[in-house]
Amino acid sequence: MCLGVPGKIVDVYENNGLKMAKVDFGGIFREACLSYVPEAKAGDYCVIHVGFAISILSEKDALETLELLRQMGSIEEELGRETP
């Protein structure tokens, strides 16, 4: 299954001309492209799908969704474990 997972943008930068972000998914950090939501900034919560931020959402909605995904056991399935 492939889900859009909410995460918090902790850093925004450019890589090869693309606006990118370091995103925190409750302690698991991944990189995401911000091309679809160029207005996103550090501190915002976004839904990330296959490495792309596809929408911005409220902190309340993001945290509720993350908790539901944790309860379903889907977070690790979607994000994997943090690599050292």
C-alpha cells in the first residue's frame, strides 16, 4: 500500500534547482520535493507521497493522522526505519 503521510518540514533548501525539504515523520527523517507546494516553509506540515509534498495541512490534522497511522502499524511500512 502506498499512502500520503504527514510530516513536519524542518529545513528547506535547493538541490539541482528544485526546492527540497528535510521532513520529520515523528522521528524518522526523509527528503521531499516541494515543487507542488512551493509556498511551504520550515514548520509547516505537509502530506508527502512518494517523495513529493502534495498539500499543506494543519498541525492538528497532521498529528491526528500520524497517530492513526501508528495505531494501524502503517508508519514503519510506509517509511521504513531510520537509516544510520
